[in-house]
Amino acid sequence: MSFQPVVPTGGLAGWMFLDATMASQRKAFDAGPRIVSDTAYFEANIGSVETAEKLVADRRLLRVALGAFGLSGDLDSRFLIRKVLEGGVTDPDALANRLTDERYKDLAGAFGFDAPDGPRSQDAGFAERIIEQFRRRSFEVAVGQTDESLRLALNADRALERLAADPGPGDTGWFRIMGTPPLRAVFEIALGLPDGIAQLDLDKQLELFKDRAARRLELTDLSDLAEAGVRDKLVETFLLQEQIRSVAAQSPAATALTLLQAIPQLRG
């Protein structure tokens, strides 16, 4: 029987509980029979995969590959995934570079099927890196089955640490955030951005994201997200705003009570 992450409550209290129990919960989750079976199969077979066609033809391998990049929902979209992988990311006109969701670019870049010296699937340590991403993402998905907000928070903490290490030149990092649906959702809620912002001109969206981040989070340089405290502030703001949204339909008293209950647990 697979281990289901324990999430006794949502919001800030749930986040703190997960943080305190992460090591033990991840250990139990990673030992689950489905995770063990899928990762063992991937490790044993990915080295022989030389083409995108061969990868998408093997559903077990593809499940781990897509799961590692948060694209499990595309498991049956094999034609799309094959085209994304075959095109790679070197050519600016490659499909992965034209799709708005940055996760496809990450997937194509990681496997490198367009590389002249062969795909990265045969590199030393490749299987281990993808497997660790798959395990972590799978844990997040399992948490999301109980509380989707906590799943988004876990994803943001992981993804933003990586992004901070290499945000890219200029506003590249902001465009990556805006082009990655799970990250965008966290920022939109944390920053209190209006519904329908995605319909605005892209430059206007960027202006709003940067302005609100500076005012609400004192975040002006994405490299600052390398600091755990900065990411914590973003995640806590997101969860608090999400709590407010979830109880707003009840009554002002319910909103106030939710906030008062969160404060001592957050600061204690």
C-alpha cells in the first residue's frame, strides 16, 4: 500500500507541519511500491534510449520523465511530447521555445535529443537526477490530493530556489515565472494581482508583477530567492492570501478568526 502524505490541516499551519515532518514523510513516500518500481525501471532502461520516439513509446519511462517536470497530465499526449523532445531548445523556433509553458523547455533541454553528440539520457548521473525530480514532484502531487495550495507552495519553494541560481539576463526570470502555470498562480495570489491579468499586454503584466513584488515582498532581484527566508515570505504570503480567499465567502468574522489562528502558529 502506497504512503499518502499526512496533511492534518491547510494554510500556514499545514505548511509548518509539512516542513517539520518532510524528511520522514518523504522517506516513507519514496519507499512506496509504485515509486520504487517506476524509478528502478527508469534507472535500468533510460540509458538505452537514444531517440524521442523510443522514449514516448515506453509508457513507464515516459511516466517518470514527464512526472519529473510536472507534466504528468500529458502522458497520453505522446505526439506533442515527441515533437517537443525532438526539437530540443537550441533552435529559437523549436516547439519547446514557442510554447508558453516553460516546463516543456525544461523537459526538452534536460533530455537534449537535439544535441549533435547524442542525448543526455546516456550521461553519467542523468537517471539519478531525473529520478530525484520525479520523487519530489510525485510527493507534491500526493500532497495536492489533500490540499492543492500546499502542493503549489512546495512546488514554488523548490522551483524558485533553482531559478534564483540562474534567473537569466534582464527580465528572463520573470518571464519564466509568468510562463510556468504553478509558479504564476502562487505569485498572482501572493501579490494580489487582479483576475484577468493574463489578458493584458505582456509588458504590462511584467510591470505589474515586478511592481507588486517590490512593494509587497521587497523583492527586486530574483537572485534574492536563493535565500530561504525570502522564499518563505513569498510562500507564507501566498498561503495567507489563499486562506483569506477561501473564507471570504463565509463572513468577515470567519476571515478574522482564520488570521488570528494562523499568527501564533506562524510566529511561535
